[in-house]
Amino acid sequence: MAQNHNTQDTLTQAPAKAVPEGSLPLRAASSPSSPALLGLGANAWLTCVGWVLISNDVSVWHTSAASFALVPLCLGALLHARTAPNARSDSARWLLLCVFPVSLAAALCLGSEAMRESAHNALSMLLAAASLLAYGAAALQACRTPLAMLPTRSQARRSDRGGSAPREPITLRAAAWLLWIGAFAIALVAPLSSDYATLQLAWGEAADAGAAFTAVVAGGIGVSLIGMELGPLLKARRGRHVSTRTRRNRIAVMLFLTLCGGLMYLGLLR
């Protein structure tokens, strides 16, 4: 039998929409400006190195050598300001991402350990770490190569239409925050809570090695605590059954980590 092709149901594709000639392609977020890079780098230098120079009676040579770390920062910010956003300079990348951090680390090595210990405490070390992270994030954002983003069009799935994702209970969020705070206290606050005199009294001549070993062990305990407990905690849902064996294993792991933390604290107090 002959088929009537004019009445058949066929799939037809919708014609593609033409892109207007005057429209510009979408691009990623703009990078930080050169004054912002200079300000964040100077803030990192002040919190890390400048605090030691202010808090102690240092020589002119020490101050001059420590201030030399600002030279690569200024040069990198200047090159970043003079180049176009679509053509970043390799010299600016090297100065901002490599030379300035190395110069900052070299400036921190000047002087004695007792001088740095008397200048910094747990709060100042936390501020210095936050300043370095802020500068590193801004420098990476500024030195990256901008890529053109293609326009996208998204549609909701049928299963997602008309329904919202279930929100996590407040207790899970509070437990996750407590877990982060506890791991942070074990990894950073506890190793920095003792001064250099206490470390010398506890470790004797090996005070520097003991402090480094304590920091490494504390960081390992904090990371292990987050890695082993945060994932199952976030995956937990209301009404989900947890077997007795899994619960006992979690309790045993928590007690073991607590015991390791207590032994570390006792070692610091002695």
C-alpha cells in the first residue's frame, strides 16, 4: 500500500536562533585590579613579617632585607596594570605567584626562632594565614587566562518541576560546624597555644623538632577526624537506620582520636 508521506508524523528540529551582531560573548568574572593585589600582598607582608619587625628591636640590615620582599610585589602589580586582560604577562605571573611568596618565606627565616615566637601568637598566626590565603586567591584570579564562556540554556527535568529539594535538619548543620571547629582547634589552636619556653621545658634541646612534630600530628588528627566523620554525617538523613556495628565502629574511632588528642595535650603540658 502506498503511504501518504505528507500526513506522517516526523520530528523536525527548531531553527537555530541567530546571534545578534552587536552582542558580545560572555566571559568569566573579571580579575582583581592591581591596587587590590598590591594591598593584599602588603597586608600579607605586614601580618607575617612586619609584625616581627615592630614587636622586636631589630637592626637596619634585618629591616632592609625583610622589606626587599615587597619589590617583586610592586613589580608584578605594575606589570599586571600595564598588560591587557586578554594577554597576561608571564613575568607578572612569575613575580606574583612565585618570586613574592619565596621572598616572603625568606624574610620570615631572618632572625631567631625566639624572636618570631615572642612576636606571634595563635591569633596573629591565624590572621597571617588568612592574609596569605586572600592574596593567593586574588593572585590566581588575576593571573589566569580569561576564557570566553559559551551561552547556555538549561531546562528543569520533569522530576524536578514543582518540587524543592529537602533541606537538611538544623542538627546536622550544627554537628558539622562543631566538627569543623573541633578539627580546627586540634590542628591549629592546640599546637600554637604553648610558648617557646614551654616547648623548651618539654622537649629540651629538640624544641624546634618537637614543635614541628606536634603540629604534624595535630594536623593529621584534624584531617582524619573530618575525613572519617564529616562525610557520613552529611549523608545522614532523618529516619535512616544505622546498624549497631557501624555505630560501634564510629564510637571506637572517635574514642581513639580523642585519646590521641589527649596524649598530645599531655605531651605539650609536660
